[in-house]
Amino acid sequence: MNINSLSFTSKINFVNDQDFWNVADGAYVGFSADPNDDCAIQKADEFYTRAVRTCTAGGLIDSAKNEAVGFHYYDGPKNNAALTDYVDKLFKNVKDPDKALILGGKTLTDSPYSMEQFLKIKELLSKRVDNLTILEEHRLPWSESNLHYSLPKDTWTIHTMYRPLTDYREYSALNADGLQQAFKKVQIAPDDTLTMNGLDVIV
């Protein structure tokens, strides 16, 4: 990104669990099996959500209008049937986002809608947002993410934990290797920067 550009650069900051909860504040984005439950979409200057596993979560940002909306979409049959309407609600809250982040999904036998919904939401966002950061599919069965966004700081703070099948110890994604262990696909938008454990990272 050209430093003279008028667009803003979102900072994506992966931290440990304690550091995440030290900053998590603002509107809480819940999740629900009812597609009409308003808790799953929160328009705010600051928002956070927790325990993103098989669900799909993230947010849309309009830098020019200084607007942001967060979402956490539960992977259930009713939500699956209402998925397009749900994404339309996101764009009613932030009509012209210049950037977005999407995170989540997992391939599990007992979560048949998880990746279907993630991929569909990703497709719909990709058509309308040029700068989309993608953290796609938690790689391991026991893994989850918490995320927080601050509009004044234009910063995503994320804690992702995972347990490898080899030793089942709990790890946090705090470097490039950990990020690859945690997610099957990582695509950082051209106008975003990635920081892990206080260090800039290129993936």
C-alpha cells in the first residue's frame, strides 16, 4: 500500500488469550440458530465475538463513512436457508464497505452446513468488497477463534487456539507456522497488515 494513499490499512493482530480479553470490549456479537435474531449482527465502533468454531464470523468496514458492522453466523439448517438475506442485512448496515474480514468454518461430520455457509458468504462478500481478508476453515477438530474490531484504531485483534491430534496440547496461533496450523487458507487483503506476537508477518 502506498503510504500517500487515502485508504486506510486495517491491522490484523493475532495475540494470546489473555491479551485478547484485555482489549475485547464494545458490542457483543452473539450467534443464534434463529436467522431473525438480531444478536448476530452488530453495527458499532467496537465489537467482539467469541468461540467461532464451525460458524462464520467477521465484519465489514466503510473507511470513508467511518462505519463498521460485525457478524457471527451460526451454521444451522434455518440459517442456511436464509443465508442470502442475512448477507443483505450486513450490507444494509454498511452499504459501501471498502474492506472486510471473514473467519471460521470447519469440516466436521456433525456440522454439514459449516463450510457450505462459509464459502457462500465469502463468495457474496468477494463480489462487493475489493479488500477481503480470509481466514478460512479451522484445520483441526478442536480449534476456535475469538475476534475483536476497533474502528477508531482500525484494528482486528484475534486469538486462535488449536490442539494438534499428535499431542492434544493447546496452542495459540502466534507466528506464521501457527497460522498455517490453525487455518487451511489464509489470504490477507492487499490493504491489510498482519502482526503476530508483536511482529509483522508475511504469509
